[in-house]
Amino acid sequence: MPGVTESYSLGVPVDIANIDQELKKLWQESEDAVTRASLMNLAVYSEEPGSLQSNTQLIAKITENHACRAIVIEADCNAKEDRVDAWISAHCHVSRAGSKQVCSEQISFLLKGGCTTLLPSIVFSHLDSDLPFYVWWQEEFREPMDTQLWEWVDRVIYDSQGWNNFRAQMRLMESAQQEANQRIVLCDLNWTRLDNIRFALAQFFDHPASHHHFGKINEVRIEFAPGFRATALLFTGWLAAQLNWRAEKTDGANKLHFVGPSGRKIDAELRERPGEPIGGIALATPEVEFLVTHAECGDLLEVSRAKPGDKRMPQLMPAGKNDPVSLMSEELMRGGPHHVYLNAVNCVREFL
């Protein structure tokens, strides 16, 4: 029977030429006890030493809710020898009916030497039929972008939080999109981690009677944790895109200026403080301030609005989680293009 998720084992070593044959044997030996399930192909690529084991743990948890064929790749591009090692395994979870285990396949590869040239053939030869093909790319992108790989990808998932040069990385992804005739959907986990705080702020304006405040906003304050400036800028870009603000200039790295549709000036200040990726958001008008902050318990947001001098009466909303499994699970539940994300990027591209 395939190994259950708690083991986090790479599984059975196999010859790369016999992978399909060994997978069939794996399922034949346990067909009475388990059910194989797959809704997508999910390739995970990393060059971090030891990432095969750590990503296997992540896939074990992700497949609890997202059945897939996982192709997990660790690449050592600086190795002196050219070599490919492979393993097969399965992540099994008891079905809701409780009668059988539902299992997802994992094929693991350790690539050494000139590995990036092997990547397309390794991936394409082991995709599961015509299911959607998602790539979780855990490295920075680099030139040249491999057209053979990207033209078959449906969604590429990455985390811009760790990028050293956001604009250069986005240019590479946009060139890959062009080569693929705009087929690729760009999915940024740095955008996903903003979901709950964006929803919390937006709920202030759910009722049309609140919309008149849009034209009066003159100040934005965003607190972000060290290393999460790009996250704060994406949030600023979302505000600018949704409210039709035009970027005007910047006074230093963390003070931005925008102009609203009526010519109104809006000042945005980003403040670095220890804590959550986005610790707090404040939108101010001359009459009222809208505030979203993390509650002390950590997994809730406090949302409030008040006039100057008034006592705040905060309400609580879910804060969401920032771990890779939670972010990936949220992203894998989505479909369609991320137009709002791209609009946000375009509004603050020069500041990133």
C-alpha cells in the first residue's frame, strides 16, 4: 500500500525509464484499499538543498484538500556530475466516507549538473493525461526563459516577497506570457497573503451609502514586517487601481504620492515594524478614519471606523494564515485570470 502522509518519505527509488510501469504496480498492489485521485498536475521546482524532503511534507498536507499528481524537483545546477535520481510515492488520506483512503501520486526528481535543460522533458513526460498543469516555482526566474516549458503551463505560482528585483522578475514572467500567447495565469502568493486584509478593508464600503468616502481619502498608512515591503506596495497598488489613483512621485522608499480622479492628492506612508506581514492599514479622510489591524491573538483582524476623538468599537474578522500550505491551498481553489493583481502591479510597478 502507498505510504501515508505522516511518513513524508520520498518513497521507492525507481529507474527514470520505468516510472510509469512502477506507478501501475504501486496501484495494483493496493487497489482494494485505496482510490487514486487527481484533479491537476502540480510541479514544484526548487534549487534549495534538502527541498525534496521539505516539499514532500508540504505536498502531503496540500493533497489533503487538493488531489493531484505532484512532480517534485530539486535541482543542483552546480554539481560536477550529470545525474537524475527518481522516486515514486503516494500521499493518502481517509475519505470523508471513511471507507477508503484517497491517494495522490508524487514523483520526485533530484537533478544534478546541467539540469535546467532537462526540466521540460522530465516534466512533460510525466504529466497525468490532459489535466491542468500548474507550476510552483520557488526560485527567482532567470534568462533565458525556456519557451518549451512555459508554453504548456496553465498557472505559474510564485512568491514575489523574496524577489530582489521585482520589476526584472515581472518582465521575465511577462515575456513568458507573450511566448505562450497569454496562456499562463500569474499567481503570486504575496498577493494571496493579502486576501483577508483586503476583504476586511473592502467591507467598510459594501453599502453604497459609504461610497462618498472614496473621493475624500487623503492619507494611507500601512505597517509591514521586515522583508514584506513588496507586500505593502501590492496593497497600495490595489487601492490605487480600484480607486483610479495615479502615481505621481515618491519621497524616499516608503512615502508615495498619488492623484485621485478629481485631482485630489493622496499621501501613502509605509512603515516597517516587526509583526505580521501587514500589521495594519489606515485610510483617512478629513471626517473619518478606517482601520484594520491584527488582534493580539494573531489569527483575527480588528476592524473599526471612527471620527477624530471618538472611541473605537472594533469588530473581529478572520486574519488568514501565512504558511506555504495555507497560501497554496487558497491559490489552488481559484480559477480564471488575476486581472486585479495585474492592475495592482501596474499601479506601483515603478516603486517595487
